[in-house]
Amino acid sequence: MLFTPSVLQSLAGSFTTVKVPAVNAPAAQRDPAVAETVSRMLLDIEKRGLDAIGDYARKLDRWDGRSFELDAQTIRTSGDRLAPDLRAAIDLGSERTRAFALEQRRRLVDFETEPIPGLVTGVKYVPVTRVGAYLPAGRFPLTASAFMTVGVAKAAGVDTVLACSPPQPDGGANDAVVYAAYVSGVDRIFVLGGVQALAAMAFGLLGELPVDMLVGAGNAFVAEAKRQLFGTAAIDLLAGPSEVAVLADETADPEIVAADLLGQAEHGPNSPAALVTTSQALADAVNEAILRQIAGLSTVEILSAAWRDFGSITVAKDRETAVTLMDDLAPEHLEIITSDDDWYHENLRNYGSLFIGAWSTVAYSDKGMAGTNHTLPTAGGAKHSAGLSAARFVKPLTYQRISKEATPELAVAVQVISDSEGMSAHSATATMRLARYELPEAELLALSL
């Protein structure tokens, strides 16, 4: 996450930096080599179908020729192969996420309105029919991803949800990921990873019609495949490396702030973590705490690279400057730890999801325990887009019902505009109805016979 030059210029003298990223480039910047590879793969798969899927699965996933689809028995018993506490945690996360999604869906209400007598307009919310969910299971199996994609789609009313997840070293699926998808309501699961998984779902190569929508996080190749497949299918959003930002003042505990920054930096060596604070003392203390905590964590190599290359600490002169800086970053995850959290909540505008107060950490949402979705915009996308929700899986379809009595006002206005544009066919659709409106009832009856 980098501040834009225009904001830096407008706020010159209003902030200081304690640490800046060592890499002067957005973490989510697209790699041309990745784009070229993905494009070549998609063209090949579109042309050769399942033969190409098999070739890429052998090369990239070490596929051994077994069926890509998991059988119902394997899916149903996946929870039996988990530690009881892990199974219980997955059950809780699935339940919480589904409950929140159902509340969102319940508030998307069909409606009709009649602005003038005889003109009825309305909206009907209709779920998409088929969704393809990608469930990551690489370096870190993101167990809760199924809650956010499969579970929320089902809560929204989607008929069919397919899921693809990359194989483990033994060629099978990750049982925790499979169980999370099972309790979330998945219809079919395929042990297939990467670009070939998304292409198989988008092109209808898995014994189903092509999916209407592709959702779920993944590596750079998965993200690029979603970008290139957009149009063939809808997508949730284009997400890059996970991001976190904390906005804190002198009341925050530097150890907690440091821990929360590292909690998201752990996602990968290019995951940005940013602190914006109104306290120089806190800035210095957090910087020291981060370096100390990194050394004691098992993912030290990832964390060291992420903090060195993409970590930042900025001290703002006042809370207004802090808000302007943070809105410019528009982080995926944003924590507020201040003496006046409500003021910041009221004034901040750009973030994927907000975590208010010292007791709220991003990890609670990451693992599905808060119920909110963790599929969120990155790389500044929160300036214009929101994260995945039940609303994303339904289409607000509009309709209109117009009576004879409403015709004169509508038809005359449409005729005037259409004639001014030179669109005579548009004009005729209105003037024909206007002419019939003005005919006696007997002549209208004769026209209809």
C-alpha cells in the first residue's frame, strides 16, 4: 500500500514517516509474465478441453490420473478425519458466516413503486444459478475460504456451487478444506488447482454447464485467470496480496498493534502492513515491537520480507490528517484502536472491512468467527468497491408494468426525445401506442382481433 503523490503533496508538512516500504511498487502489481502464461493456458484449455486440463494437472499438480471429483463418501466423512477441536471450530465459523449472510440476504427486499398512476416499477432479487468457488490449499490452506464463498452463495439462494481445491502431496484433498465446504453446503468438489481449475468451471468441463460466477482467492496465477475470464463468467473481485492497516493513537498497546500488523503480513512476503498514528511514541514502540516479535514466530522468513519490503509507519499531526492518509491507502483490512473509535468510524470512507477497538482483530474475520466476509478489495480497490457478500450473488432485476392510462405522458416525452436524437424506430414504439390510446374503444377492439 502506497500513498498517492497527490495526497502526499496536499498533506506535505502534516505527517512524518518512521518506516517506508523498501519496495517502491504496489504489492498487487500484475506481472506481465504471469499474464502471458495464463493467457496461453486459457486458450489451450478452451481449444482442447479436458485433455488440456489433464495435461496441466499432471504438470502442475502432479495428478496421478484418479478422478478429479471427490466422491460423496469422502466428502461426507472428511470431518471424521479431523481433530475434534478443529472440526468444532470449522462448524462454528461456518455457522457464524452463514448467519451473517442470511441477515444480509433478508434485507435485500423485492419492491414495487408507482410514481404515477398506471406506471408500476419494481425490483426482484434473483440469485445466479451456478457458482464456481476456488478454495486455496497451498502453503497455507485457507480453511475459512469455503465459508465466505460456498456458504455465502448458498445463503443467497444459489442453486449449484462447485468447488475446486488443489491436491495435497499425496494427491488427495485437504480434509479441513473439504469439511468446511461440506458444512457450507457445496454441491460438488474437485481436486484441481490453479488456472486449470478456474478454466474447467468457466468453460463447463466438469460435467456441469459453465458457471455464471467465479469466486475465491488464490495466488497470482489464479487472480490473473479470474481477470482474463471475466466476461466469460462474473467474478467476485480482483484481489492481490492480503493487506492490513491500523489507525491508532497514544492509548493503543504497541504489542497488540505490532501483533495485528504481523498477523496479516504472514499471508505472504508481499503482503503490505501499515500503521498510521497520531503518536510518535506509539510509532517508535510499534516499530521496535514488530522486530522483536518477528524473531519469535515460526513464519519469520515470510514476515521479515513482508515487513521489510511492504511495511510502513506514518505519524500524522492530527486525526483529520490520519483519516485522509488512511482513506488514500484504502486498505483491505483496517483496525481502529483509539480513544475515540466512534469518530473515526464516522469519518473513514475507504476500507474493505473495519475492525473497531482493541478487542477486534482481523484474524477473527479471517477464520470466519466474526461472520463477516474476508474476500475483500485490495490495492486501493476499496475506494470504489466492497467485499463479497450475499448481495454479490443476487441480481437486482428491474421490471415495469405500464397501463393504458399512463401512456400519454410517457409516449409524448419519448417521442420528443427520440425525434431529437433521430431515432425514428424508438419514436414509433411510443407514437403507435399513443395513436391507439386516442382511438375509440370499438376501433381498438377491431385492431386486437
